[in-house]
Amino acid sequence: MRNTLAELRRGYGWSQQRLAAELGVTRQTVISIEKGRFDPSLPLAFRLAAVFGRAIEDIFSPDPDPAPGPGATTGA
């Protein structure tokens, strides 16, 4: 999943530690979400949206589907 968390956080002038404190998580959790190594739980995604006054889908978007491999059918 892609996200704009780092850009939003920087726009507020917040450190990763400040955002972590606002959310009640560790700084490592914020880093992992920003780098796309960890997808937040639904409750955490709602807290992120509330902190920034945005809809969840304004912060997170699905990764594009990978290209089909050789021999894959398109379903058409």
C-alpha cells in the first residue's frame, strides 16, 4: 500500500517522534508505515486520518496490480 504520511507529517512540521506520540505508537511504527514496510491496522489508519483531518483514502492508496506474467490470461 502506498501512503503520503511522510509528506503530511512534514507539512505539519512534525517529527516522526511527535506523530508517534499523537498516535500512541512507537517512532519505529511511524517509520515502518512511511517506508511502506508495514500497513497500519484499521483503527490506526482511522487515528492517522483524524490527526491530519483527512479521509483514509487521502493518505493510503493500494499498490497498482502487478503486470501479469507470461502465459497469464487477461480474462477478456
